[in-house]
Amino acid sequence: MDNHDDIRSLVGFAVDYARDKVDGIIVRGAVRRNSQIRFSSNSIDVAKRWEELNIEMFIITDGAKTAHVELSATTTDQVKEMVDDTIEFLRRMPESMFFAGVEERILDHKTPKDVRDPKIEDFAEIAPEIVNAAVDAALEEGAKRVAGALKFGSEWYYQLSSYGPEGETESTAYDFNVRAFQEELDYSGQGLSAGTVPSRAESEMVKAGAKAGRLSKQAIGAVQGEPGVYDLVLSPTVAANVLGFVPQSANPFLVLIGMSPLADRMGQQIGPEGVTVWDDPLFPGGLASRGFDFEGTPSKRTTIVENGVLRSFIHNTSTARMYETESTGSSNLLSIGQGLKLLLPTPSNIVFSNGDHTLDELLESDRRTIYVTSNWYTRYQNYQTGDFSTIPRDVTLLIERGEMRPIKNIRISDNVMRMFANIDAVGNDRVQVYWWEVETPTFVPSMRVRDCRITAATQ
């Protein structure tokens, strides 16, 4: 028996074993094969591959007592122990205030397109060559040192619910992050590429290297930026992190715990008419694309913002019942604190509508404009109002009186709802963004935002 058959057998055993002991159980078994190549000082220094076998269970007892357990289980004895220990733990637990049921219908679901690379094993053989080509491209653009990481792999999982829903899926993924530096580390640039079919993305990864090198050279001679009010042109990387917070906040769980600025904004104009955003677990090539959620509810596209108007939240079965609406197929296990996961609505792929402006057109302005290519350390002072700050990293360019020059040591200190409303122009360069500052895959173009507040960053 291969690993897939082993996992199917363990998942089925877990559901059968627990069926008469609990109100309900959902079990997902996964096989993950991952690879990572890390590089620094222009050469590869770490290359590794590994495989994980994983069992996750969501158990329901006494109406609304719930618990999640996860283990690298490989035997039926381990599965029995997982179930028995969790049931014993639940006896001492209160009912969950965020649970009101799970999917009990068996429904057909669609399979998203372009989420699996049939050449993933072949890609593992050529990946080092692609990394070296990206490093060379950065050096040819003027970088002195290049570092970063390429991660890629495959995931197969099978899930079964004691209520009936069942399904399995297979996907592949990669994300490439390259940073280029001059002699001074402050003079740096970043390139990103992410997707589901790495064997077709060689040119995109090499372009990411070239972009990082080119931006690092543009950063040479950066001077202290001045506090004030500027228009900002946000690269897709920055737009995903900053403006992507708004559609990700269209989550009833975040409203209930006071961490969303959208609590009382349904039906209101929160952005310009040219901005439409949706959550789409069926988007072709999306890193979070899937045919069904953790409960077995079929996935579907949910329009969150339509022509600037807030239209919908995402839901799982529990929040849909609380809000007297229907699940959007958005249920997943979400980490809440160390080692704790709850079954909650979770975004999949956030997708912004593409615009019709080139980057050069976004940068053409007779107003003081700053082009922000990358940002780190986004922090919210108040999630309900949307007050936040973030620090531009790598090259940041000031456009003033027709000239472009690099600046440094600034901070964006503003309100994300005000910035979302002040989107002035949308680029035509939509790409998928995913890295440690953007944990929800986000398809987004460059955007220009009017009248943003800039302060001086701590040096």
C-alpha cells in the first residue's frame, strides 16, 4: 500500500472508531512532500527535501464542545489514542461560543484548474539551475550580493466527515523570494514569484532575480525621507499586505472578537467604483484554491467589495447560522494562540479586479509621490478603526518635480479604511502575492493612493 492508501485507511478507521463515542468527527489525512533551496552570498548553501504524513481531527461532543487534534499518526493504535485522549479532554471543556454546527449535506463540488504541476518531480532536479539563473540575473542588473529562498512541493489530502461529506484533492505550490544588495545593506531590492505550477515559472523566477538586482541599484544614494502627506504608488507586494487587509477583514469571527473595521459597514461605499474584490477558492492557479472546505461544503466565489461597496462576508456553517445566511464554503481550522485551532471562516484567494494603468502611468504625477516596492513590520494600533503603521523596505523612490530619487527611513502611519477609499488608480499588472508578510494568497495589481501620511521611521 502506498502512503495515500495508508492515509485513507487511517482516516476511515478514525471516523468509524469515534462515530459512536462523539456527536461528530471530521478527519483529514495529508501527505506533503516539500523542498527548500536557500541561498546567500550569490550561491546555494542549503537544499533539502522531506515528507510529512499528517492526521487532523475536529471532534464534537455534548452539542457544542469542540476540539482539534493533530498528529503524525501512522497506526490505528495512535489514532485510537488521539480520539480517546481528545474525548477525555473535552469532558472538562466548556461549550464553544463560536460553534453552531457543521455541514451535514453531501453535495457535489468543482475541481479548481491549474493547481497541480504534473512535472513537480522533474522540477526538483532543475530547481537549483533556476535559482542560479535568478542569482545571475540579479548580478547582471548590478547587484553585489544576492540571497533568498525557493520553496516548492506537493500536497494530497483525503477527508471524511461522520455526517457524510467526503473528498480528496491534490495540489502543488512554489514561492520564490529573492533579495539583492549593494555594498551597503540599506541599498536593496526584492523580487517575488509564487504559484502552483513551478515547471512553467522559470522565466518568472529569473525575472524576479533581475528585478531585485535592478531595484537594489536604484536604491544607491538613498537619503532620509521627510515626513508629510504624499500620494503613494504601492507595488502588488505592498498593496497585498496593506489594502488586502480590508477584504480579509470581511469575516464575522473577526467582527465578533473586535478585530475588523467592517463591523457596521455592510452596503456602504468603502472604496472607489473601480475596485471590486472577491474571495475565490476556485481561482485558477490560486495557492489556496480547493474544491471544498474542511466541513465538505463546496467552494464558491464570494464577492466582498463590488464597485467599491461592501457586499458580503465569508462564512462557515456556524457563522452562517449565527447571521441567518448560507455558508460560503469558507470553513477551515484556524490557529488561535499556541497550539489551539478553531473551525472558523477563513479566506482562500483574495482577488482584486485588474485595472488599466501601466506602472509608468501610475508614477506620472505632478504631485509628490512615493513608490513603495516592499514593506515589513505592519502593525495595527486599532483593528476596529484600521489605524496602522508599516515600514517600507528595500528601494523606496520619491517622485517630485519630474525627478525620481531614492529615500529611506520612513514609515507609513495611516488608516487602512481611509487609504482604501482613496485608491486613485489601479494598475494592469495583477500578480499572485504570497510570502511571510502576506499569508493569504492575494491576486492584486499596483495601486495609487492619494494623500497618505508619512512619518520618520526609527533609525
